[in-house]
Amino acid sequence: MQSIPAQRTEVQIRVNTFIRSVYNWMAIGLALTGFTAFYVSNSETMLKLIFGNQLIFFGLIIGELVLVFSLASRVNKMQASTATSLFVLYAALNGVTLSAIFLIYTRSSITSTFFICAATFVASSIYGMVTKRDLTSMGQFMFMGLIGIVIASVVNLFVRSSGMSLIVSYIGVIVFVGLTAYDTQKLRTMALSQPDGLDGATVRKGAILGALTLYLDFINLFLMLLRILGSRE
């Protein structure tokens, strides 16, 4: 029978391994998105194909939404390899559509905003990892804020108010900073609650779902900051 300190060490190792896997997959997703966006933005043929044809562009958007909802709702019923492939495919498709930012903003402002976003994300994630405070109520409040952002963004498609867009972006930064901390704490709790002897495929699927969650937090935080800090071409 293991001593209590030995059991705690074993649990901590399991938690650290799971969290490391989540961040590794998130980093892979971000790297793939960035590479794809940069490649497409430098290909006149790809730009004309994607942004010169609304059917293809909106088809890509719909495809991304289908992939996200499929992963989020059916990951437990998938093979681990399938979940991984869908996550990688989503990251690549997102890079294709996000290539538009290279046409709108200067590359120097995209780079500087990325590093600001990364620093903000890391700080929020560390807080969510180490805080003893239960962030559930804050997470629920931030989720309501996210719904408000979606509604306001849809309305602004018709109103086309730069002022409203800026307000939504500032609120969005607050919302996604809060969601990053909440989602990180939720992942840590999930890792702590994993039973002993869980098979590798199940752990992998949990890591992919966690990576997708943090990936979405990072991308949306980046886009909100870019609207505020980005210099237009």
C-alpha cells in the first residue's frame, strides 16, 4: 500500500503529464494555424480562390463550425486518432480563413499583438492553474458575456459602427481573459479527477478537447486585441 506522499506525487505526475499534453497540442494547433495563414496570405492564387468566391469562403466557415461542434459534442465517441485529425484539420482551416488579417493589418502589428496576446494568455492561464478560488461563477458570467459579444457582433454586421466594434473588442478581451483562467482551472480539476489506470486513448481525447478549448480562447483573445492594437495597411 502506497503512503500518502507517494500517492500525492503520483497524482501530481499524472496531472502534469495531462496538462503538458494539452498545451503541446494547443501549441501545435496555433503553429499550424499561423503557418497556414502566412502561406495563404502570400499566395495570390489561394487568396483569389478563397476570398474571391463567397461560396468557398462561407463553406470553409461552415466546415470549421461543424468540426468544432463535432469535437465538442462527440469526442468521447470517437477514436483518439479521429479526434486528433479533426483538431489538426480545424487548425489548418482556421489558418486559411485567418489569412485575411495579413491583408488588413501590418505584419509588424500582427507580430507585436501576438506576443502581447501570448503574455496575457500565459498570465491568465497561470492564475487559473494556481488560484485556490473557485472560478465557476466567474466562468458562467464570462460565458454570458460571450453570448452578448456574439449578438452584438451580428447586429454590428448591419449597423457597421466602428465605435460598437471597439467596445465589443474591449469587452471581448476581458471575457476571453476570464475564460482562459476558468478553462485552465477546469482542465486542472479534470486532470485531478481522472481515475487510476485510465487508458491512453481516453486521456488523449481529453487532452485534444482541452487543447481545442484553450486554442479557441487564445485565437479569440488575439483577434480582439488585434482590433484594438493593430495598425491597418
